[in-house]
Amino acid sequence: MKFLHAMIRVADIDEAMRFYKDLIGLKPSRTLRLEDCMLYYLLDEKTGVEIELTHNDETPEEGYTTGSAFGHFAFEVDNMDELAQRVENLGYEWVYEPFYMEEAGLKVAFISDPDGNMIEFIAKD
């Protein structure tokens, strides 16, 4: 068995694509038009795993809410300082600024994507 992708619904596809491409560094891999939505797949070239951004033709005006069971997506970064500079340059704000998690021996940080999904960054530097 192989893990292929995780799907999230997005209210503003342009903002979501900017976030996942420009900040995270995922690469658009394919699109698929369904009867009521457009699917945008973004690839993590290191792992081969994709995120599927689903943009429904009829998006709720208030956007989408994340269920109470979902916590976050996690991405390993090569350099937290370089990521912090990209966050600043792109105008995003941290939920939790980079900090050293002594228990794990790692540097971590958290940010929300444009739809409120929590993203964790982990650096071993």
C-alpha cells in the first residue's frame, strides 16, 4: 500500500495555490475537472505525495471549517531561517513562530493556510 494524497477544500484557489506553491514549494502536477468542482494536485517532489486542492463551483460564502479531529499537516524544512524569510516576504503570519522543541530536539513553527488549516514546519538544523 502507498499513501497518495490528502484532499482539502479551498475557498480561494489562487490564494491556496500561492501558499502551497510559493511558501511550501509544492509543484503543480495535474488538474482534473469533475461535474461540480476542479481538482488541483500539488506534488512534493521529495516524497511523491500530493495535496489535492478541491475548488467547488459553489463554495460556501463563509468558506470551510476544519473538523475537530484534524490537527495539521507537517513539512520538514531544510532551513527554518530561510523559511521564516519567505513567510515574511510573502506577507504571511505565524501562528507559532519558530521555536526549539527540546523534547524532540527539533526547531518547529506553525502557520495557517488561507483556509485555516494548520501547517507545522520541522527543521533539524
